[in-house]
Amino acid sequence: MSDRDSVVVACVYCDFHAHKEQSAASLLASLLRQLVAGVEPIPGEIKKAFDRAKSEVDGRAHQLPEICAMLIKSLLSLPRGFICIDALDEFPAKHRPDLWKSLQHIIDGCPNVRLFITGRPHIREEAKKYLPGYPNLPPVQPTKEDIGGYLAMRLKKDPDPYLMDKRLEADILRIIPDKVSGAYVKSINSEFKVTN
């Protein structure tokens, strides 16, 4: 594959149990670390910013505008990039407006970037609010069969299969697919900005 055809993907999973550590800056910094690790050579301005932050006496973390600027510079150096944010509904609601505004700034500044987000249905409404003008955000919902197949696969990989009897396994395969919440997947795509 030539450099012209290469794609870089950066992904984060928003974990409900890590609410205290999650902020827009920390999430975007995680994406930035992944992108910088995938770019050779590291753009000079980004390397300088990282070196400058390491030498700060108070160990100051990069601020959100600085992280966004470095992300945009990194992404613009790529032929094509994807940002994947899984379970955005589990990201702290109080920090989501800053994250949405930052994502809008990033995708507006990087026509070569695609954003892929998963979350429960209310995230779709937030996306429409913060990212107006982007193409339809179609929901993709797993079927009961998809969920049942996934559960069966995971049960087969159970490292302690002797701890479960056939009745419990049958209950898991019967009950969980019926109880799964309205999780869905959506893609925010700026295809109208890029010619393929």
C-alpha cells in the first residue's frame, strides 16, 4: 500500500466507571497519542509541543484548544483518518458539549477525516444539535440474532466453563437478547467535503 492509500484509525472507548478521569481534553489527548504514534515522521510543531509540556515544572497537561490544534495538524498530514468513539453515552454529560464542539472544529478543519460514534439514541440527537449540516445519521441496531450469536461465541470462549450449567447458559441466551437496551451505532461522515 502506498502512503497515498494509507489510513490511520484512532479509537477510544468511553467507560462509565472512569467518569472522574474523563474529560474532553483527556479523550482527545488519547486520540492524539494514537495518531502521533502512527505518523512518521512526527510533525515538528507537535513534537515541540510535547517536549515543551514534558519540561514544564508544574507538569501542566495540554489544554483543550492546544490538543485540538495538534490533532488537526496530525490529521491534515494524513491521506485519510478515522476517529472512532465507542459508547459516547457513557462519557460524562457535563463534558460532552466541549467534546462535541471540539469534534466539530476538528472535522470542519480536516476534510480527510471521518468520525464514527456509537452510543444510545440520545447521542444521535446531540450529534444533530452540535454537528448540523452533516449527512443523515442512520441508526444501526443489532438484531436479537446478532446479540444471541455474540453471546454464544463468548460463552464458548469462557475460561471457566465448569462454573456454568446448561440451564444458566440457556437463560443467558434467552433473556439477554430480549433485555438489551437501545444501543445503536451511527456514523458522522463528511463525504460531501471529499472526493473519492
